[in-house]
Amino acid sequence: MPVSLAQKYAHRHFSVVQALRWLDCGHLPDNLRAVAIVLTAAADQLLEQLEDGPQLTRGLHALIEAKDCMVRQAVLDSEG
């Protein structure tokens, strides 16, 4: 099982780690995970480049919102 972003970045600020919990997509079925992983990968790449701060945390929350929307759209698409 791959390491979650929250585990990978456990040394980061508490607010960053808490936000990363919501970007985990390991629990999703394959079709939904394929959509969510794009945003999880973006978060991972950004965390490699950026330091902790209020704008990073806000940006992670925006990615969480985007992930939720895209997963919901994938559910709607699968319904027909």
C-alpha cells in the first residue's frame, strides 16, 4: 500500500498534514481514484517546492474542493 501524503509529510505544519488527509484517494474505487490521483499528485509536487504557510494551506483546501467536485462528476458520469 502506498504511503499517504499525510504520512509522507508528517513533519510539516499541523494544518498542512490535516489538509492532506482529505486528499488521500486510496479508499476510492479505481474509476474514482483515477480522477482524484491527479489532484493528489499536484499537491505532492507543490509540497516538494513550497514552504508551510497560510497560502499553502489555503491552496491545499482549494485542491480538496476540486478533488471532491471532480470525484462527484465522475460518479455522475458513471451513472449514465
